[in-house]
Amino acid sequence: MKLREVTAGFTTLGLGLGLGLGLPTAQAGGMFLPGSGAISTSRAGAAVASTDDGEALGINPAGLTKTQGTTITISAAIISYALEFQRTGNYDSIESEARPYEGQPYPLVKNDPSLPLGIGSFQPVPVVALVSDLGGRVPGLTVAVGLYAPNAYPFRDMTNGYQFNGDFDAAPPPARYDIMTQEAALLFPSIAFAYQMLPELDIGLRLSWGFSHIKSTVAVWGSPANYEEAITHDAAITIDARDNFVPTFGWGMLYRPHTNVEVGFNFNWRAVMHAKGTGTSLSGPEVSFNMQPTVIGPAADDPGFTRCASGGTFAAQKACVDLQLPMNAQTGVRYKFLDDSGNLKADIELDVGWENWGARCSNNKSYVEGCTSPGQYRVVVDAAAYVDANGDGDLEESEIAVHLKDNVVDHRFKDTYSMRLGGSYHIALSDELAEPGEDRAKVIVRGGVGYDTRAAEEGWLRADIDGAGRTTATLGASYRARKWEVSIGGGMIFEGTNTNAGTCNPEPSMAQPQPGCAPDGSTQPIDVRQGPDPINPIIVPESQLQSPIAQGTFKSSYKLLMLGFSTWF
């Protein structure tokens, strides 16, 4: 392509604002996966009515009333995510540079993260809970404390081993404008209360205080009109931010209209994150302002330019990211098969669910201060672009060319819906030591299937967060003794091969300096674009130049392992 830069002012804004946009992923790099812990995940998440131990903390707090005495649960879903992206088209020719990869097809990129606490590609997502009926001191009341994390996989490494500002003759990864590397953690320490209001009706409430840590690196257009995607005109941006107070709550109920029937309902409120930390940048050698060295430094000491925090330096600026996990709700109907003594022999449960990923801030384009959205990430960097006018490297004599502006990055999600069918079969084992009437040891076999609708709108599948539709199949088993139970399981989540259609590759000319993907070759309004563009925050998202980066094919799937242990006394 041609026309490297539009204006010098655009160049400064592109370099500076790009600093703030090492985009994090919400809770974990994707939509929620079914279940919370070994047992519910082994049922493909169909457990809103059946959950009866510490896993109820994250599934339905009303289920805590089914415990007797004190129960300790330590459980986890152990998740591996396979993702491949094949971008449509070839590397462009670069006007002022000759690179050996020009004109070659984009290579296949595979996710290959290094997990901080994982085993290979598998990352555990824990549930730990202590549940007690307080010895019956308050009849009908059960209390639980513990922590859980949403089942998700937030880890990405889509670099194919590429090192930014390393070998400029090496082909850069085609997914770099979406995500390069990413990791995140989100845990919810919680307290829950469940109460049996009537013999047939239980209610439950969970109160959570979340902790989040987000670290992400992405490439941006350091020179805003870098249509040819020259790596020397890119900048690699890293955000490292935390929020140690992410409050949320959930409530649920269980209703038993018949001895064999249970109906469950659970609702979880949104979890809003206002993460604060630092932003650092590594610019390509050709990023400049009017051919003069440009650096990123702290914002002026003025309330109008300090929206996140003061105290940034030239090495690291203060950065904030606002995002949200959405509200969600599930309801389930369970049928229990009982033996002649009234003991459970088997059960089957059908759940339906809703997740509010389509919630957006006002007018679908810009943020109202304080507004958050599951698919719109608000990024603020308290920094400015400085020009070293003398070219002597003396930053103290540098002048501020422009203060960085806030930006909102849109993932274009819609609400999702799910259906899950799961159940169990109980096999009693002989136990000569058991007293008459005592529970005997048993093996419990579980399984489930589920389907979740697609979250990403047409053309908006991305590598940084999983928006594909999915089908889940799981199996599991437990050995339950009189005082303890151990559970194992496994499963697959199938997403198949999905394509963001399109072959638009804008090429500037003197007649059309800002080309796009409209039928006449012009830039389309941002609301009608079918897919994301490189991060190029000139002033506001509505001015974003159109140059699609996610056209191509995504192939993805999950592997699940489950392991859990409970004991009661």
C-alpha cells in the first residue's frame, strides 16, 4: 500500500493514544464456560437445581441448604484452549522498505501461552468452600465462605515466537493488532447465606469481593495511516493493571413442587472492574513526529489531563481500564428417580441460561463517565506525547505535542443463550460395616451436553476473546463414602471452524487518502463495519480509519478435566 502518513498530528496521536490500548480481556478471554468445579462441570453445567455442596457458591447459593453439618469442598475445572487463526490475504508491499515476506500469504497463528500456574496448556479454575448449618442453632439457616472463579481461559500468546523490534525481516504475526500476549486472573472471595423458608422453598444470597489482575500486550499503528502494516511504524503496548475491589452478588432459589421434582433459579449481578496500573510502550524505529524523535511521558499536572492517577514517568505512565462481566441468569428443572426407600437413584436436569453480553453504554459509541460494558473497554492513559525538538535526548527540554485522549474499544457482542442437559446415576456398593439405615458407599456417574449461542456479531470474531458458539459434552464420576467424596471428569467444548468473511484491504491513493470497505471504496461509518480495525486512536472511535484485521478463519476448541474432593462432619 501507499501513503504512509496522513498528517504529522495524526502520527503523534497514534503513537501516544496507542500507549493506552494494550487491550485486556474481561474476566478471562472469552464467554463463560459451563459449571463451577468438578461436579457441575461434569454435568455440562446443568446443576442449578441439583447443586448440593460447596460448588453451590458459584452455581446457586440456595443449594447450600442441602448440606448437613459442615462440608469442605476443594474442586476445580482444569481447562485447555486451542485456537488457530488464518488471516485472509497476503502481506502488503511496503513502500519504503523491502522485506522478504512481502506478497506471501499470512501464516497460520496458534495460541501457545505460558501459564503461570498451569500444567502444559491446562489451567485450573478453583472452587474452595466451607459450608455449615451452624449445628442447627438457627433452624433452616446455612452459611458458606470460600472463593470461586468463573470458568474461562484468559491466556493468549499469538506471536508465533516473534520478538517486537527484533528481526525486521521476520514476518510479523498477523494477529498482532488484535492480541499478542495476555494473561488475567479474577477470583471472588465470597460469603453466602441460604435459608429454608418453607419445606418446599429455599432461598440463597451470595456476596462477593473480587480481585482482578490484567496484563496484555498488543500492537498498534504508531503511524496512524499505516495501511501497509509496516512493523517499523507499529508500537507494542503493554498494560499491567489491578482492581482489588470488584463487588458483585448473586441470589437463587429452589422450589420442590413434588417429591421427585426440583426447580432452581440463579441470578448473578454484573461485576465491574476499574483496574489501575501502568502502561509501557516499545515503538518501531520509524515512528516519529515531523521526522523528530517522539517520546511518551507523564501528563501535565492539571486536573483536566489526570483522569486515572498522577505520578507517571517517561518509563511508565499511569493507566486505567474499565470493563465489566455481564449479568446472567439460569433456571433449571430437575427430575429425581427414587428407590423404594426414598433414596436418589438417578436424576436428569434441563437448564436454560442468559448472559447480558450485549449491554452497551449510551449511544453505542462513547462512554458516559462511569459507564462500563462487557464488550466496550474504556482505556485511559494519563500521559502525553513529547517532541524532542533539539534532538539531543534531553527530555527535560522536550515539549508536549498533545495530551492523550480516552478511547473505547468495541468488541460488538450480543446477548447469549444456553441450554444444558445433564444428569447422574447412583450405584450403591455393599458395605458390611454400615449400620442399618446408614448411607452406603456408592459410585455416581455423571454426564451432560450443552449448547451456547454465539456472542460475537457477524464479522467480529477475534483472537483476544472467544465469541464463538459452542457445543459441550462432558462425563464424570464420583466415589462417595460415608464421610467424603472424590470426583473426576473430562469433556470437550466444540466450536469448529468459523470465518469472518470479507477480503477488504484498503489501499490509499491521492484521490482517496482514507480508503475503506464501502462499495465505492470509501470508509464506512463505524457502526456498520463488520469487523475490528487496528488500534489507531486519532481522537475518537468515530474517526477510526477502516482497515480490517480479523478477516479470516478461526478454529477453536476446549479440553476439560475435572477434579474435586469434599468431606463432611
